[in-house]
Amino acid sequence: MGTPLIRRLQVHHAVIRQGTEALSWKRPAKASAVHSDPYAAEFLVDGDMNSRWAAPDNVGPESWVEIDLGRARHVGRATASELADRVRKFRVEGRHKAHEPWRTLIEGGGIGHVWKQEIEATTARWIRLHILETTGPPTLWEFHVYERP
């Protein structure tokens, strides 16, 4: 039996600034489709990297998750984290009122393990992650929007 060997050890100190909490954290979420109960849309905004949203295996090329921020909020940044690198094209969309059409806030090519992007500051109550192209059914750990710091 060999001696244990630690090759690398890191210690990090994180300072959380007031106002950095996600506007979308634990907000109501709904999806165009859900694989099954353990992969519901609410898990996309729960802050838990052990839960996730997943679309069904037979989902078409487009799917979406919509988040209700509860009231109009100033949005300026978005983040997402994907289980498998499947998303090839997506849009983050927003709207201020329920009857308004969605407006594109940002378009992206892929999400991967960690995606984050500043977006042009806007006011929106509803935010939608609209997945346009994938190489398989999308499944994401988290998706959040923030005020611009």
C-alpha cells in the first residue's frame, strides 16, 4: 500500500458583494418541455449544482426556459452552466410585460461548462433562455441573470 500524495491543494477566499445575488435565484421557472420530474425547470434557478433542468430525449431543435423575476428588474449580466456541451446556438431574451414580444438581449454560440456575459442593460420582468440549436437534448445545471455590477 502506497503513501497518499497530494499533488495540488488550493484555498480560495470569496468576498460576496452586496447586490451580486442572482435576480433569477429561486424564482418561478417554466420550460417548453421537461425530461421528467427530477429535471424540472425550477432546478435551473435553484443554485444547486447537483440538480438540473433537462429537455426530453426527443426534443426538437428548439426549447426554452422562462423565468419570472417577479417585477421589472434592471438586467445586465447572464450566466449558465451546461452538463454536456450540446448547446450550439441560443438567445437570452427579455420582456417587461406579458403581452409584449420577446426581445433579444444577447445571442451566443455555445454554453459549455461555464458561460457568462455582460449584456446591454435592460429592464425586464421575464427572462427566457431560448435554445436554438443543439447536438442532443439540452441539460443545464444553472441559468441566472444579474444586475450589472
